[in-house]
Amino acid sequence: MLKIHGVPISVHTRKVIVAARLKKLPFEVVPVVPVIPDNQPANWRELSPTGKIPVLQDGDYTLADSAAICAYLERRQPEPPLYPSDERRYGHALWLEQYAGGTVFRDVVHVLFHEVVVNPKIKGIATDQSRVDQVLTCVVPDVFGYLDAVSGEAFLAGDAPSVADLAVASNLVTLQYIGFALERERYPKLANLFDRVIRIPAMTDALRAEQPVVQQMNLKSEFLNAVLN
């Protein structure tokens, strides 16, 4: 059985969990929360050279980084595919996965998560509201405006969901958990894409399974009521 080290509400860990669910690969989640001191296993730096989550263990094989893990799972179980067969759509899926894991996560979700959750609730540091405001007013319009522009009537890289959809939607889930609503009137195509992706059975099941952690952390999940209830 696969072992996925991380925490389900992590943007990148969730992406891997959904990929494993889509491919019907049995797995267990081994809780690791890097932002909590002394939470990691003793050999954590051997498992994760960067110290980040997720990490996959498949027997005696260990792999870090969610993009690498999803690509590995694709080779391990090709069906259903998470990467389009058409070379241009394939390239587009890779690009948007990287954009989600880089720009969307690094410049939006990671900053806001640390300012409203990690700093005040774990480190005892007051939220820097000016930093929050800067992200919401200066960064989000550019990032979400781009994602809205590339969202169509189906999925980001074709008629079937790809790794790009999992990566983008996972960021939007965590963003809303911490209290920042997706502005549906401003980004209607992105909102419609999000609604389609969270209704993929593997994504819905993953979201349902992580609700105990969501409740324990007192995060907001009302935006999922129509899907989970």
C-alpha cells in the first residue's frame, strides 16, 4: 500500500491524494505537519530533502514533490489518465500544474495561510493585515484573472480532468477554508471550473475524508455544503 506523508488540507498533499483515488490505488496518509515543531518523523530529511510535504513511499521507493509523485502515479497506473495524450494539451496541463503549484500557491495561498493560520494560531505572531490586503488587491486579480481567462466549458487541458485541474482546484479549496471566498461574479469561468472539479468523485471523496481535520482546525467549509451534504 502507498504511504502519503502530509496533511490532507495541504494543497499539494490533496492533489496527490485525489490522483491516487482517481487511479484507485490503495493508500494511507501518514500525518506530517512541517509548520508544527517536532511533528516530523526522525528520518524526515531523508524522506523529504526539502522538508516539505507530500512525500510518497511505495514499498522501498520514496519520492518527494507533488508534481513528481503525480507523474509517477501516472506511470504506475495509467488509467484513467491525468495527462492528455495530445502533445499541446499535455504541455498546457504541465504548465498550469506548475502555475498552480508555483504562482497560485506561493504568491496567494501560502502567504494568506501563514498570515491567518500559521502565524497567529501556531507561532503566536499577529496577522500582518497589510500583507493580506496587498495579496488580495494586487496579486489575486492578476492570478485569478489569468485562470479565469484560460478556463473553458470543460476542463483546463481538454474534455477530461487533468493534473492541472486538481492543482488549481486544490489551491482554491484551501483558500476558501481559511476564509477567502472565490469571487464568483468577478471570475465566473474559474468558479464554474471549480464546481466541476470538486464534483469529480475522487475529489469529492477526498474532501469528505478531510473534514475531520477541517473541523478540528475550525476552518470554513460552508462552500462545500452543496457537494458534501
